[in-house]
Amino acid sequence: MCPGDPSHAKRQRWGRPLQILGSIVPITDIECTVFNDLLVGPEIVSALKAAHFSGIDFTPVELFSTTEIPISREVYELKVTGWGGQAPPESGIKVKEECPYCGRQVFTGITNSRMLFDIDGWDGSDFFIIWPMPKYIIVTAKVRDFFLERAYSGVAFHTLDKLCSSRFHNLQTFSPGNLADWFDRNKLAELNFRARGN
């Protein structure tokens, strides 16, 4: 907990690997937890790997019934490791407040989604996030076409310029926590390296 404000959580993500309540059989091809973590089965993992998409990794998930009995279904978390840079101020996303004790930041919401993506901050990955929106997965057209051609259920696609007219526009603030909540040490070192302009 934050020493200055106990309401500030130390981390913004569940521990890994995920241990969650689940169904015996999947309801959709792409499943989503209440905190928007994406879950996929082994067939989709194999298909994505065979397509050689970048910016993703997969970790096993442990499923349990409501009576805490393990469910022997093979499922993986689709973790996005690609980086799309920080949202430019022109998008409307700016630091609104920052805790002097734990560094927790709260950002304003999107007002101009056309300015959300700065290609100079993108690492070229097929799957990536734009900070401070780690829960909103951005993909290339190649990935979108891959999913649509296979008609996977449980997933929808929106163009960035439509964000302000969608449910995302209702989000007044973002409070994603720290980058270390979302990326491992190697990725953090890479991001720090990029930030220094090397």
C-alpha cells in the first residue's frame, strides 16, 4: 500500500500466472476475465505462433470451479508485449495527478483519438499497447484480418478514429499503475533504452 494514501494499490494487476474461476468448456473462442485479461485455447496459440505475429506471449492459466476444484482445461493468457509509445498530449491524455509517495499517476481521458498513435513511438509489433491504456490492445490490419478470416468469437475490432464515438469515450480518466505492472524487466530495459533515444 502507498504510505501516503492507503487507497492506492501497490500493483494494478493480479499475480501471475492467473488463477481464476472458469467454465468447464469455453463459451467463446477468445475469453475475457472481469479485468479484461484475454484467454485463448491451445489451437489459437498454435495458429498465432504459426502466423509469426510479434508483440505477444502466452502463459498458462489455472482455472477453478466456484467450489475451488481445479478445471483441467488447457488455456493461456494472451499477454501483449508490444509497445506503441505514450499517447501524445494532442490526444487529450495528460497527467492529471501524481502521488508524491508512490508515483501513482492518473491521466485524463481521450478527446481526440485521431492523435492517439504516434508512429515514432511504435516498436513495430503486430500487437501493442499505447500508454497509459494497457488494457486496450492495438493490432495491425494483418492481425485483424487473421481473426476475421477465421471468424473467432469473443473479439471485436474498432479503428482508432472511432474511439471517441464508442464506449471508450466515456472513460474520463486512466490509472494504469506502473509500467512494471505490465512488462517484465527485459522489456522495461528496452523501453528505457528507447526513451533515451539510443
